[in-house]
Amino acid sequence: MTFVVRSPLPAGQVLTSAREAVRRVDSKLPLIRPGTESALVARELARPQFHLVLFALFAGVAVALAAVGICGVVAYTVAQRTREIGVRLALAAGRVIATFLYQVQPRDPLTMVVVVAMLIGVVLAACLIPARRAARVPPAEALRME
């Protein structure tokens, strides 16, 4: 049985008065865990609050593990499909760039051949200068350098 006493007096005075009242009714009746209402509420809510904090902690760990797992799977998938992603981006960028072209079709064969030939010429010119310089070095001097 639980009794709740409301009083404007301090808790210590109310507790003393309650003990005296209980002793007058039955001197052998003990007061078990007497205290204020806030202490009683805190004591009753302690276990559910602990379970709630524990549940929130485990939920946070689960969300963190899920995020790390998803990040790893996405990173692996992107690494496996990097070339495909590049091709898709190039195709999408081609559509955007096609709007800026003037009097040239985006898939004009002659333009493609000219661009590829120009790129090959630039690569050959870029390789030719260092290759000629390396060809002029005498073999004995090249071996001494290493």
C-alpha cells in the first residue's frame, strides 16, 4: 500500500509527521522507502530510462555500422564501374556540348576523323622531341649515368 501526502511543509517535517501517524495506528508497521514524490517517480522510471538509453546506444551503433557497410558497397561498385560511369558522363556531356555547336553536327564523321588525326599529331609531336633528345645521347654515357 502506498500513501501520498501533499503538504506545503518541507519533506523532512512531513516524513516525521507521517511516521508518528503510522505509529499511532500500528507501532509494528514499518515505513518502507519513504521519500518525496519526485524521488519516487525517479526511482520508478530509472529502469525504463536505462533500457531506453541502452536501446538508443545500440540503435546508434547499428546505424553507424549500416552506414559504413553501405559506404563500402557503394565504393566497391563505383570502383568496378568507373569506366562505365566515365562513358555515361561523356555521353551526357556530349548532349550538353552539342547545344553550343554552330554549323557542325555532334556526330559528323568528317569532324571526328579530323579531331582524331589532330590528337594523334599532337601526341606524336609531344613524343618526338624527348625521343630525339634521348636518341642523341651516346650509349656509353647513358650507361654511366645509371
